[in-house]
Amino acid sequence: MLTWLKKQKEQILSPILDWVQIEVTTHCNAECIYCPHTFAREDWLSAHFPLTLFHDLLPSLSHTNLVFLQGWGEPLLHPDIFEMVRLCKNQGKKVGFTTNGMLLNKKNIHTIVDLQVDILGVNFAGTTPSSHNRIRKGTDFNAVVAALEYLQRIKAERKIRKPAVHLAYIMLASNFDELSRITRLANKVGAEQVVASNLTLIQEPQLFQEPLFNNPQRLNEYSRTLVIIKKEAAANNILFAYRDPALNETSCVCPENVCQACVINVAGEVGPCVFTNPILSGSSGKAADKKVLTIFQGQPIPLETFSFGNIKNTSLTRIWGSKRYWEFRNLFDPETRLLPREILAGMPPSCQTCYKRMVSS
């Protein structure tokens, strides 16, 4: 009886969120050249989000619109990924995840369609096999495209629109020129949206020139090209979302919707963003005493991460409503009356040194 009453209370008081991102796994079958998982493979905490913990979390998602099953890993490696989708769909939630595409076999595609997954994001790092396969090692461009074409045929046969296919393109200096062909690729695989993101977490010196903002001589070219691509995509009924790579170091705007969304990592830690995930700093992994570094403005600095609480011992509802979390959200609230210098001073170190914030305009 007490357990039932507790769940009812959680459902009633659960936060009203646009989405909750759940890191269902930190296992991955790829070795992308820019990914923290690749650099920290020997010390990385490879784990799956427990299905029992997922069940416990559901009452706190009562007023959440979208559940996105994604983190620093490949979601389709989780043995219970489709059961998690079922549980969310049974509660009337929209569900999505992003995949590297290598496990989009026919069986999984049919299951995705049958479960009416709302959003299927697929990662790309080029519009040709040579670029994509070089950057996203362990994946195969042609195989991923073929899988999406098969999905498109199944959707056409059944006369359905779900899942909506979104392409996630990582923009690098070495693959930017191929982005001009992204509309053609999106049309080919039936994608409704393309999200072109900047590389904003730099952990290896050899990657320093890959972020677009570290190539100031090409910034105007990048901006003009992105505008042209957006117009071309719109003409093809494709939404092209991006953020200009030019840095604004005084920006106090976080593009991660931290006031209306949150991330729960594979260990149950709750934070505002995948970049604050304790998994990255090793504090939840095998190398808890190792200092993990990131490169910011040309200098190596400690990678600072943090959590507002763990759902293993405190409900998401209580964590979201905590004073500490409220004070954090208040910094990024558009209605805040704080001065920009006060906002910047109040940010955690990981937000102060976040390139994502600086390319948020």
C-alpha cells in the first residue's frame, strides 16, 4: 500500500519536462576519432542501465513529453532497449534514440517500426564512405545508408511516418566540405531533419584543428555555406538545424534546454547535459583517481563534471525540486534578473569552459 501511494505521489508531483535523456548504455561498437569513449577505452565504465531502475524511474516521468534513450554509447547494444521503448509507449510517451546504424538489421528495423518509435537519429560524419568511415571508425557508410533505405521502403509499404528519421552530422574542418551534399543524402534515406553539430569537447591534441571555431580564417565561409544549406534543405521540406561556429565567450545561453530537460546517466546520476556526465571524468568508472583532461582555448584543463543526485536513492522528482538544482536552472532562466557577469560567475566550471555555450547563438 505504501509503495503504491509513493508511486502515485511521484506521478502527481513529477516535473513537467520537455524531455528526459536516459543513458541506457555506455557500451559502444564503434571507435569514432573524436569520442571520449575511444580515448578512455581501457578505463571506461561499460555498463547498461538496469531495467529494474528504469521501472522505478517511470513514475517520475509522468509529465515528461519525450524520453530519449541516449548517452555515451550505442543504444541498440542494450539487451532490453525495446522493452524500455514498450514501457514508455505504454505510458503514452514519445520515444527516440540515436544510433550509429550498425545494428539496424532487418529484425531491429521491423521492431522499431512495430513499436512506433517516434524519432530515430542516425549519426553521420561525412556524405561519402571515405570520410564517414575514417572519422566514425567501426561503422560503414554504405551499410547504414542501405539500412535506412530499407526502413524507408517498410514505412512506404505500411503507409506510416514513424519513426521520423533525423540525421546527426558532426561538423569538422576535415569533413565540412561534404556537408553541402547532406540534403541529397537526407532525401535518399527519407530523413525529415538534419542536425549539424559542432565538435565542442576536445580531448586529444591532434583534434585541436578539427572544431570549426578553431579555423578563424574560414568562419565566414562556414557561415555562408550553412545558410545556403539551410535554404536548400527547406526547399526540400527538410529541417536543417545548426549553430554558427563563431564563438561568443560571454554567452550565457545554454542550448541544452537545461530549464526544461535533464540527463540521467547509466549509473543513475542526474545532470543537465551529457557533457556534465560523471562518466566522462572517470568518477563513475574504473579510473576514479585519474585526472581526465580536456583542451579549452589551447590549454589542457581538468574535465569537471557534476551530478545533482542519483535516482537509485532519491527520486527524480525530489532531485529536480532540490534547492541546488533550482539555483542552477535559475542561472539559465531567460527571466532571470542577474547580470551576465553574475551568471557566468555562478556557473559550474564545466559550464564556464563549455564551447557549446559559446556557440549557442
